[in-house]
Amino acid sequence: MATTALTTENFESTVNDNDIVLVDFWADWCQPCKRFSPIYEDASGRYEDVVFAKVDTEDARDLTAALEIQSIPTIMAFKKGQLVFRQAGILSGKQLDSLVEQVKELDVDAAIAEANRQA
């Protein structure tokens, strides 16, 4: 599965209308982003049940600012519309695979219920 380009216009619907969405925030001038890109693309072909999306921070400055992206690459993972992971920096292939598996196993409804009980 290829990656999906996200913009301000389609970000929210993509995150909310899919079970699991990983988002890579990147820019063409960013060398670490260029090193991470093939790792991300490779993983997108192995997990057909996960949406692998990319946000070009130069083209989507409003979205990047709204999500307070400070460093790139930044990876975000959403499950059932909820942000469950956020990290700046490159992940190795093994780390990315581990992230996908952890997000798949996460019971996001239980996590939300627990957070609400502690609030």
C-alpha cells in the first residue's frame, strides 16, 4: 500500500475514518526525513490494514502549526481517531514494526475509560 498525502483539508477525515493511521511529518530539505522515507514506505507495503500517511510540513504549514510540530521527522499514530503515539526523530524498521504492532494491540477504548477515571 502506498502512502497517502495529507493536507489540512483531509487530515481530520483520514484520522477519524480509519482504524489505524500513522502520520509522518516531513520536508524535502530534511536529511533525516529522507533517510526515514524508505523505511516508512517499506512498512506501508507490509501493513495493508494501516493507513500510512505523510504531511509535507512546507505545504501544510497551518496543520503543522496546529499540531505543534517542532521537529521533523515526527511520527504520530492514531487509533480510532485518538492520538496514541507521538515522537520526533527517525525510527528504525524494527522500531516502526514494533510501533505498528503495539498500536494494533492497544485497547484504545479501555485507555480512554481509564484516563477519564483518573481525571
